[in-house]
Amino acid sequence: MDALKEFLGLDLPTSTRGMTLASLGMLALALIAIPLVWFFSGTDKFMGLFIAGSVLCVMAFFAGSAIYINSIQAGQLREMLAGDFWVHWNYTDEEVQQFSQHEKAYIIYPGPGVYEVYIGQSGVYQPGKFCSFADLADVKLESDNPSQIILFYGTSSSSTPVRVGVPHGCETEAQQLVERFKTQLSPATAS
């Protein structure tokens, strides 16, 4: 079972994990419901078979797409945890409290004592949550008295930016990180 979870990318907290589980659930429901509906329907058996096959193909396509995207993100996260990251920041209890007081949209930190963040080319990982940069459009460093925040914007105008607080003493590293991201973004989209 663990090997199957790893193959599907469900062993890691990727941002598409929920979509993958929902797609697999819908596929399972379709596999169970379609034969029952087709068997008990009074309509033309061939038409029922065609509709059932069409629904099954669509559900399989969505499940396959979700698994593919999720496995890509899981691979990126595995590489990041194996050392392919640009920064690894640890936060004090006071910094976490300060960030959570000023900002409700920060990456939510789990239980006490686990206050860390990994940022790499592929995304942001904080134990329990991974945000992919597959559609990264812009990166900004803002000051939020008395601390700084890095904002990662996606290409969708309706998406909320991923916000990461900069720990005390890491301001220079944060500025360098933002500049590094900006050099990788297209000059037309970076601001």
C-alpha cells in the first residue's frame, strides 16, 4: 500500500493531493454506479453502454491527469527534501506568533516546535503543505512592520499569493532569493 501511495504521489502533502483523491473517488464511484445503472435501465442497452463508456473515459482522463500532476509535484518535493532547495529557514516561537498576528494568509504552521520552511525553484514546503511554483509569475519582498514578507504570485489573477515570513537575520538572504527568482522569470512578466 505504501508503494502505491508513493507511486501516486499521495505520500506527500502536495497542493494537488485533494484533486487527486477526489478524482480517484469519482472514478471509483463511476466504476460502481455505471454497471448498475446500465443493467437496471430500461433504455436501449447499446445507448446505455455508450453513455457509461463515455462517462468512464472522462472520469479516467481526469483521474489520470490528477495523478500525473500530483506525481510531478511529489517528485519536486522529494528533490527539495533531498537537498534541492535554495533556503531553509527555521522560525522561533515569537516569529511565528508575530507573523500570525499580522497576517492570516501566511502558510499555516503545524504543532509547536515545527517552524521551518524550504524554498526552492519548484516551490515552498513547510511540513504539512507544499505550494508548487508551476505557474509562478512574480515575486516581491514587502515590509510588514517589523518584519518582511516574500510574496509569490501565480499567473492567475484570482489566486492568492503564497506569503512567507522572513525570519530575523535572514533579510539579506530573502532579498537575494527574490532577485534570483526574478532573474528566472520572463522580463515581460517580472515587475
